[in-house]
Amino acid sequence: MTRLTACLESDPEPGTSAADEAEVLATLIEHYESAQFPVERPPPIDAILFRMDQLDLAQKELVPYIGSASKVSEILNGKRTLSLPMIRRLRDGLGIPADVLIGSSDGSTASSAAKQLARLGGTQTQVAPIPRRRSTPV
């Protein structure tokens, strides 16, 4: 890291040996970190709760994405799994990656609808950021 920092501070021109060295060091460091410190995906419920916290959303504000208030409650309490339409709406509306939503809270495989979404390439997220709601007027 020290050597990479030194290389980058010199602001090397692309195509020079210093730029090549910085690129190789960055690649090696990235590989080492991903092998030594893998980041696991969170369970779907945790991802939804985290996004709710980020956007300052109440449980009732998930109704457009999940369905009725009772369905929202069942999902958040782990009594119901996410369906394909729910996964799509959460992905598109809240920006939660579909591959995170496809997992399950107990580590088992997802529902058949979620598997179908994965097969159809629906795990890539292309959404615009959602503006954070302000709790106090500006």
C-alpha cells in the first residue's frame, strides 16, 4: 500500500513504467484483499432494512414494492419469501441489487421465481439513486 500510494502521488502518465507498476500493485492488492477479507452478501431482509434506514422509510412505505401492509410485515419477519415481482420492484424502486434479494435469510436457495430472475439476467442493477428524504425542512 505504501508503494502504491507513492506511485499514485507522482501522478504517472499512462503507458509509463510508473503507471504500469501502480496498476499491477493495485491489482495485486485487490486480489489479496478479496481473498483474505471476502465480503459476504447480507440476507435479503437485512438488505431491505438497511435500505429503509438509508432512505428513512417506514414499513408502510414498502407497500408499493411488496404489496399489502400484511405482506410487508410477513416479509420483514421472515414468514414469507420475496416473489419475482417484489424483487423487481425493490430492485427498480429502491436500488437493492436483485442478487442480494434472491438470497434467503437462512442461507438456503431462493424461490423458483428468484431463480428465474437470475437466469434471465435480472441480477444487474441499473437504477438512479433515490434522493434521501429530509426529516427537517431546509
